[in-house]
Amino acid sequence: MRKSTTSAAGRPRADLNATVFAATLRTVRELGYAGATMDRIAAAAGTAKTTIYRRWPSKGALIADCLLDAFGPVPLEGAGRIEDMESVVRWAAAKIGEPGVGAAFAGVFSDAVSDPALREILASRLQEPYRLALQEAWDEPEHRILLFIDVIIGTLLHRMGMTGEPMVDSDVTVLTEMVLAPFR
């Protein structure tokens, strides 16, 4: 027997996810990561807090899935390894610059420093799918892909945290050149 994709209240699950994810990013953008409580996110989404907790047991789990949704699939056009790497850097910079995304990412990342369970959620649900896709596409060992991710995401989040603004395009170009040198 097939499971229904409609929640008990009649709202399709995909619609609920989209509504909650949009409300999450909007709430983070308006109130900051710390101010974006599950209560406030539920209110912004027009749903019960219990509905959110049935899907996501914690704010960290919600943010991880929200970020995965916001980023979408990694752009690998197959134009060549270096060209793909360049497009991934630009894609990550653009996504982190979207309203609410950089703040949500930085906030959940900061919380994970002192929360091993949240670190596991971020590693398995957010980083792992991208690491596997990049590792397969580029035929690089895991440690090199992780370094690539660390340098790119870490640098972009640092810039956002220090200035409150996403990295400007000319700096993304320089970052790309710096990071790709060892892969050439």
C-alpha cells in the first residue's frame, strides 16, 4: 500500500516543506539565527509547532534540511573538472549570499561547534551528499574534497560574518584562483 503524500490536515508534504523552509529563511533574515525559534518559524509558516517537531526534532535538523533545499543539487555541467570547480565556487558564493541562507548556515554551524549531535546532522545530511557528488565527479580523494569544501564554505561564511555582506564577485574570482591552484 502506498503512503499518502498529504498530511493529516490535507496539505501536501512537499508544500509544507516549502512553506516551512521559506518561513525559516525569512525568520532568520528578519530576527537573526538566535531569534528564529521553532515557535516563531511555526508562526511564520502558519502551522503548529508540533507539526514542525514531527518532521524536524530540532532547529538544527530543520536548518540543515532547509539549507539542503536552498542549495539544491551541485552544478556539475561536465565542461571539465576545473570549469566545474569554478562553477561550484560561484554557486556556493551566490547561495550563501541569498537572503537568510548565509545567516542560517553560519548560525547552525556555530551551534554545531558545541553540539556533537548537530555536527553529525550537518555532516550526514548537508555535507555528505555534496562531498559524494564532488568526489565522484572529480575523482579526488575524500580528504581533498573536504578541504575544498572547508576552504570555500569557511571563507564565504567568514566574510558574511565579518561584514554582514556576501563576498563580492571580484573576491570570489580571487578565491577561486587560490583554491584551484592545487587541483590544476
